[in-house]
Amino acid sequence: MSRRKLHRFQHNQEAFNVIEKGKPLYTKIKGKWNELQFKNSNPLVLELACGKGEYTVGLAENIPSQNFIGVDIKGDRIARGSKRAQDKKLENAAFLRTGIQYLDEFFNDKEIAEIWLIHPDPQPSDKQEKKRLTNQQFLDLYKRFLKKDGLFKLKTDSPELYMYSLEKLQGDPDFEVLEYTGDLYNSPLLQEHFGIQTHYEQLWVEKGYTINYIKARLRV
């Protein structure tokens, strides 16, 4: 393991805004994020598969009235988001190191106000459908934790994942697709993103690729 990764793992062990195995809050935080982590009653928002946490940090900076939690299994990625949030002195941003399939160990049903999914792996082949984070199994998982009228937001550079996800959401009676676009940067919906970009998104946009976006509401 590289020295850089070791340094990041050490950062996570010491960072107040990282929840991971071996730390006291890891087994105590379920249903108590407002009480134990954020010390307020503001709505909770998840960024799933958050990577380096650009959106977790960017949204927390722009919307201080909400609490943002980036979820990812990669500790070295989370460390970068954690440090960025600390540098900006953001008390409404935190990171959870776990797999998405284990959300039930950390959140109560109907606890989450919004879920963001930013540029997930499109898993393009038919054999990979079960890994797509917008397949029916994952949508059913999100429904469990979203509050009634909670929002699900997907941003992707993959037109295939965009069309697949739009079809899944439109075919799910529990979701209402509120807005969608196949060209976010030429849409008024862009303002909902506060200019936040992942590193790779910036490169894609500079090369002329279009970005897709879907916003859906949970009816139940």
C-alpha cells in the first residue's frame, strides 16, 4: 500500500466527519445522525457512491440548512472529501464508509430527504444490469429510506444509463419523474447543481460530451 493511501486511511481514523468500522459512532449512528453527528434537526441528504465527495462538499457549502452524507466503500476517496470539508469548516458534511447494500445498518426507514447519485458506473452490458445503481432492486432500496415526497436525483454522462434509469423510474408507480434532460448544460435545471462538477465531468464537458439529469419524487 502506498504511503499516500496510508496517510489517507490515518486521516479517516482521526477525522470527526468520517464514520467507518472501528470508530465509536459506527455502531451507534443508526437513526441518530442529527443527534450524534450534526447536532441539529436539519434534513438528511445522501450522496451514494460519492467518490471524492465533490457533491457532498459542494452541496453542503451551498445549502447550510441541510446535512449531507457521502457514502462510499473506498476509504482513500472519502478521505479527500473529508479533508476538503474540514478545510472549508463545513459542519453539515460527513462521510460514511460502507457499501450501499448495507444502508439499513446506518439509517432508519423514511429518514432521508434526498438521495443523489452522481456519475455512477453505467455497467453497460446486459450481464451487468444487476450492478446498475438504478435497477429495480436498488430503487426499492432507496424507497425504503426516502421520506414521502423525498427526492431521487441522478446525474450521468452515459446516455444508455440515463435512458435505462428514466424508463425504470417512469415505470415505477411509487416514483414520479418531475424533470429530466439529456443536455443538462443547456437546461435551466443546471442551476440546481450550483456549478459543482466532479473532476471527470469537467474533462467530459470540455470535450463536448453532454450530461444527463433526472429528478424524481417518491409518492409514498
